[in-house]
Amino acid sequence: MTGRAGLLRLPAAHAMTSMLSTPTASNPMSSIPATTHASLSAIPANSSGAWALLHKETMRFVKVYLQTILAPVISSLLFLLIFSYLLEGRVEPYPQVSYTAFLVPGLVMMTLQQNAFANTSSSITQSKMTGNLVFVLLSPMKPWEWFVGYIGGAVARGLACGLGVWLVAVLFVPGALYSIGWVVMFAVLACIVLATLGFIAGLWAEKWDHVSVFQNFLINPLTMLAGVFYSVKQLPSVWQTISHANPFFYLIDGFRYGVFGVADVSPWMSLAISGGCALVLTLLTLRLIAVGWRIRG
């Protein structure tokens, strides 16, 4: 059997890698470097489509790590140096916690969230604009395999960036973690929430300007107003109420609890709200993939 029907009988990973690794004049992927083709061709033909897509999404940011990992880490460290120089000794958000130490978890989460969002939004938007998304559509992958591939790659990038900020920051602000379990839990939840939002933004966007609108008018304000640079308890009561309506606040506050053992609200409340947001966005993303919203046609 040939054509589309024959392709659908192939394993997902084999269908994807064979189409992507053989550039032709009519293949929009022909401009991909040979190293990427070799990387994709190295995926076993009998592996799952989820693994193939996850491998591709991971290699996508690893091969340009100077831009996708190192640059965000340096930007966050500049925030740390400037704000700690200006406010250290003048602000004490938590008892016996210096402002510089308080700032580190917020910057880790900000970097982690922004890069998890950027990974999925840029990948989907670029694939739609260049026509490469058709290769994934032609493979017999299920919605959950799309989810594992795209969201898994974004989680990997977000955690890599967050870990990079943390490892460099502890050289200047050493300190022990209160609970590694809480830290990892909220870091992963933040990556999932932002990665799914990035996926939805990528589906909605028809050009790069649309992604910028989504990020500049939704993601960045919610992140900056979630307590990255301050404790919400220091705000007037009205602004505290507004901050508590921001779901990103609970991600950052829960992460800080894992670092210091103190937080503005109960960590269990933060976990419930953050987990609920992650679940809702996960189900929504899977549904949008299943119905082909702004993908087919």
C-alpha cells in the first residue's frame, strides 16, 4: 500500500524519522542541518512516537544551548546582582531570610516558567508556519503521544534553565533546602502549566506577533505580579487579594516553601491550586490535539 494509507501503517517513530531524515525539493524540512537528520535517523524504528517527538524536541534546544539555556541563566543572574545590590539590608520579606536569598527562588521559577512556555510556543508556531507539522499529523500518533513529546521537551528545558540559575546563584547565596520534594513538585508543575499554555498559544498563533502578544500581555504580567521580587504579605490588602487570584503566585509561593519552610499561604493550598491548573490545562491540551483545533486544514 502506498501514499497516505501506507504511511499510517508504519510505526509513529519510523514514519516521522523517515520523512524528516530524507530532504527533497518538496520537503519543507530540507533546510534542517544534517546533524539533526542524523539525530532523528538514530531513533529506533520500533520506538514509540512519543519518544521520537520527545527526542526531537529535546535536541531542538540542546543543540543551541547558548541561546536556550545559558542566555536565560545570565539574564536572571543580572536581575539577582542588581536587585540584591539595591535592596539587600533594606527589605526583609521573611524573618531571618535576607532579600538576596529570598530573590533566588523567585528568579529560578521565573526563568523556568518563561523557557517552558517559549519551548512549546516556538516549536508549534514554527512547525505551522513552515508546514512541518504535517509530518506529525500524518503519523499515527495519539494525542497523549503529542503531549508527552511537546510538553516533555518543554519541561526538560524549563528544569535545565531553572537548575542552571540555582547552581550559579548558590555560589553567591549558599543555603540548605527545607524540602527537596516540595521544590521538585512545584518546579515540575510550573513547567507543565507554562508548557501547556505555550502549546495553546502556538496552536492559536498564525505568526510570531501572536505569540508575542500572548507572552507580553498574559505570561509576563502574571509572572512579574506573582511575587518574584517581593512577598505578597508586604502589599496592601487590596493588592494581596488581587495577587491571590493569580495562579502563578501559588507556583512561586509553593516553591519558596520548599526552599525556606515558610510561605505567604499554606503550601497545601498552593499545591491544590497549582495541581488543579495543571490538570485542567493538560485535559484542555489533549482535547485540542484530539479535535485538531487550528492544526488541520
